Amino acid sequence: MYQFNVYRIGPEIKIGEVDLSFTNASLFMVISSLAVLIVFNLGSKKNSLIPNKIQLLAELSYTFVSKMISDTAGSKAKPYFAFIFSLFMFVLFCNMFGMIPYAFTVTSHIIVTFVLAAFIFFGVTIIGFTKHGFGYLKLFVPSGVPVVLLPLIVVIEVISYLSRPVSLSVRLFANMMAGHTMMKVFGGFVISLGIVGGWLPLGFSVALTGLEILVAFLQAYVFAILTCIYLNDALNLHH
């Protein structure tokens, strides 16, 4: 599956055993970031009463993420709007660029999604301890639990908390990789069956493409809303 291959672009750059060379994955992350900046720069240049398509896209995205933060994390999370908005748009654009033929899907690689998830995990944990001190540990002790069950519940809560970066990263990576693999499989059937028998898998490929565009948006949304939920735990300490 060549579409998942990471290869070097330009000269090899190494610091000790760490390879810092610029790759196709790096290229598409840069492209996605620049695309986000260009869209919102163009969308905010002319704030006309009747918005054009780019301005409408920028305004809808802003409103959508703002409402998502308010609904899941409350007003205390407003200072973190810029981060969550940037995260959502970056993941969304990476997913959407991956739908272009011969492009590279950055989010289909676990190393990318895990680094994002680990950054969120450590950031939320730091915020939680900054806001509540050691009182943040109350998150692992749900209220109303019988004393007999408390040790077991605490262990389960700790494991659940520590597994957040894994579940967050695997969910995005697995969905994107599985979807693109299925598209490749059906595309292979179209070629191998030819003009006569290839119509059915071609129809599936078209339908699957539409589904994958929806999944690309939904996975960016899920990634951002779970970040909001984790942030809500850190800020409001529901237990």
C-alpha cells in the first residue's frame, strides 16, 4: 500500500540516532497548516454583510467550534478556544487532503495521532494540577462509591485516565487507515474485473468515497470534542 509509505524528501538530517529528515508526511502537514492559514486569512480580510464562500466557511467553523466548547466544557474553557480550534482545523484539513488521489493521509499514521493525543493528555493533566493542586486526584475517586469497592474503582479510573492518549490516537488512526484501505481494495477490484464486471465495485468505490469524506469530518469532530471533555474534567473536576 504505497499510499501509507513515508519517504524522505531532500537531504538526510540526523542528530545521533534520531532522523529529522523532511518527509512526505512533513510536507502534507505543512500543506494542511498553510491551507488553514490561507482560508482564514482570506475569510477575515473582508467582513462583508453578505459573506462570500470563504468568509462563510470561516464564520461557520468558528461558530461550530465555539458552540462545541461551550456545550462540553463550559465558559471556563473559552481561553483554550484557539488551541481546540487549531487542533480541529488541522486534523480536518489533514483528513480532507488525504482524500485527494495520490495525496498522503497524515492521520493514517499512529505516530502522528499519538503525538497529538499525548500533547493533549499532558497539557490537560498540567492544567488540572495547576487549577486544583493535588485535589485533582479526586477525579479518580468517584463520589458515592462504597468503601469496599473504592480500591477497585480507583484502579479502573487510573487505567482509564492513562489510556486516554492511546484510545484518542488509535480511534483517529484506525478509522482513516481502514477507510483508505477499503477504497484501495475496491479500486483494485474495478481494475482487475475490467469494463464488464467492474461496475459494481466502481459503484461501491463512489459510495465509499462519499462516506470517507463524512468520516474525515466526523473523526476531526470526535478528536476535538474528546479534547473538550478531557479539558472539562481538568477545569471543573467532575467526579
